[in-house]
Amino acid sequence: MISIVVPIFNGEKYIEDCLKSILMQTYVDWELIMVDNASTDDSLRICKEYAAKDDRIQVLQQHHNVGVSMARNLGIEKTRGEFITFIDIDDWVEKDYLEKLSSIQRKKNADMVICEYHKAFEEDRALLKEKAVNKKSAAGEKPESRKCQLKVYETEEYLDKYFLEGNTHCWGVLFEKELLDRIYFPKRMTIGEDMLFLLEISEKAKKIVVTNYKGYHYYINEAGAMNKKFTLSYMDQITCWENALKKIKERYPKLAVKAESIVVVSVLLVVGKLSKLGNGERKEYAEAEKECYRIFLKYAQKKEIKKFLPSGYPLKCFVYRYFPKVYMGIYGKLR
């Protein structure tokens, strides 16, 4: 059995797209654990309606919003399947998503199977209705005809070639449940919790398979955590990567410089958010601004990181290092 864990918070606008894509699965041996995180909209009612019609669906209710990490952790504790996958409430999957990942797992005896994904926008949701009429895929197009390719990794190569290349999401992955024993999503984190969870899981995995099959649709939500106005929770992104860096330095020292470059990029992303604030608001977060600069200098002064920085970032690093106020002033005017 495959256990599907879906955390929910005020998802009434998207929840049925997600649920319908699960109910359409060609692989039928699944259970769905939906964890409502004290939603204030109609999400819980919709979940209960679906659960009443299908005994494979279980709804758990939190009476306080404890965050997505705690909701996922509760879901994990209640699973009964040999495998687990996570789906976010505003996303959806192809009808052969579970079947494809399960087939790859059996073929390669993998501990983790990771698929590629489509970036989905609001207009893509309209295509979901067309799918039901024209028997098309969840992308609104004919299913992919390209050959399914597989890449098998051991932990260190996975971290180098995939994880540290920006692939740090827990959705779109089939996990062997045994890997999750005594491993949980970090509490009180709103950005970066996926990444720390994956790092811990990957260290236990002996075989990780990445496929080019695109079975997951990731909704680009303009109101998502990474698209909102700066709050102190944005510092989680830096904190998470610094925590990850400590583990990588200890266990995979050859990857340390590459990880340090990601800390630098994370700092600049947060600085970009700070730069968009008005002068009055900037003063409110003066300590966060100082902390960003301190952490930046800690790693950016190392010449070795330059080769791992994305295009354009070496120049950004130079300007921010020597002229931080100028950098933030320029960045603050960009839209």
C-alpha cells in the first residue's frame, strides 16, 4: 500500500483538483491521510465529504495551526502503507503517478523514487476540466511519449548532482516508509523544512532513483510563502541551509563548498526581500539585515564558492560585499 499525506490549510479553492487527481489513480492500493491545520474556510467540510464516499480517505483535524511540518509529521504517524508520498493541497498529479513510481521502485528496488514535475499556473487549472471530457492528462495534453529514463544514485552523488542543484522538495517523491523511522520534519519552520527532511532521509537511503517522468503538477502560488512580503520567517531559509551545511561538512566534506555557495545565494534572496521594504519597515528588521550581512561575509569571502554560484551571482556578491547599502537600494527599486 502507498500512503498519501496531504497537509491542508485554507485550501478550499484548490482542494478538489488535488483530491480528484488522487481518486483517478490507476494504482488503487492507496490510503489518503488528510491533515487539516485548523482551516478557517470550507476545507475541512470538503475533506469530510470526500472521506464519507471513500473509506481509503482519513481526515485528521488539528484545532490549532501548528504549521505544515507538524501536520506532515502527524500524517506520517498515522500511515499504514509500506510507502509514503506527499502531495501539497494546491498541487495535483497525473492519473498514473502512483503506478509509475511504484513500478520504478519495484524494478530498481529503490528506497526513494523522484519524478520531474510541471510548473502549473492558474490557467492550467482550467485544463483539468478538459481532461475529463477529452481523456487527456492532468496537464491538458496527451500523455508524454518520451521514453522513461532512470538515473540511480547513492547518497553522496544524489546530494551533489540533484539535491545541491536546487531539488529539495519532498513532494513528487515515493519513500520507503522504513526510511522515515524516527525522522520528522523540523518544527516551527515555514521555509526550508523539506530540505532538512530530505537530507536526513537520503543519508539512510542506499538507492535513490530519479526519473524524467513528469507526474506531478506544482502550482506556482503568488501568495505562497516564498512570494510574500518579508517577515522574520524568511530567515528560516538561511537557518535551514546553515544547519544542512554543518551536516554536509561533517559527513560529505567534498560537497561543503558547494553547500556554502547555496547559503550565500539564500542570504541574497532574503536580502532582496528586505530591500523591497519601505524605510520605516527596514528599521524594524535592522537586526535581520545585520545578520544577513554577517552570514554573507562568513562564506562569500571564500574564492572557491565562485564556481558554484549561478550566473549573475558573482557580480551580486561583489556589490553586496563592498557596497551593501547601494546593493539594497538598487534591488529595492526593481520589480
